[in-house]
Amino acid sequence: MKNTTAADETPTRTELIDAIRRILVPEIEAAGLRDEDIADDQDLIGTGVLDSYSLIELIVAIEHTYELNADLNSPRMTGGQDTDFIPSIDKLVSAFLSDA
């Protein structure tokens, strides 16, 4: 799914959330859920929407579509805690947008 403006400008937080949700539609439905069942701060692996492989596929799709790099080592990913990264839409957006 290529966004025609992707290479020209950095997406807004809302645009990136919308893009992630569009990409996740098949996974959300396969988990027996609806888009509105998934909050932006909800654990996507814990809900069964993603597994580790599909998480990487999602990250790569966003990187290629928007020519962004995910910073998964940022303290934003764990709220400054020394804990494991639990993927949510909010945290993924933060990984891509330094000011999110």
C-alpha cells in the first residue's frame, strides 16, 4: 500500500495511526475483533492481532511507505522504564515520529 505523498512529507500522527489501522484490518478481523475493539494504547500481541513476525512486517511496511525509520530502542517505547517493548499503535507511532 503506497501513499502517493509518502516520500514528499512526514505523515502526521493521525495519518500514521490511520495507516497502521488500515494495514492491520486483516489481522484484526482474523483475531475475531473489529477495528473499534482495539484502543491505540492496547497491546497488539496480547490481543492476538499480531505475532512477532507480523509486527516486523508492519514495521517494514510503514518504513517503506513513508521512508521512515522506527526507533524501537527509544525510551519512548517503554515510557522510560527498563521494560520490554509491548507494541501498541501509540508506541509504534512514537517509534516512527520523534515528536509523537
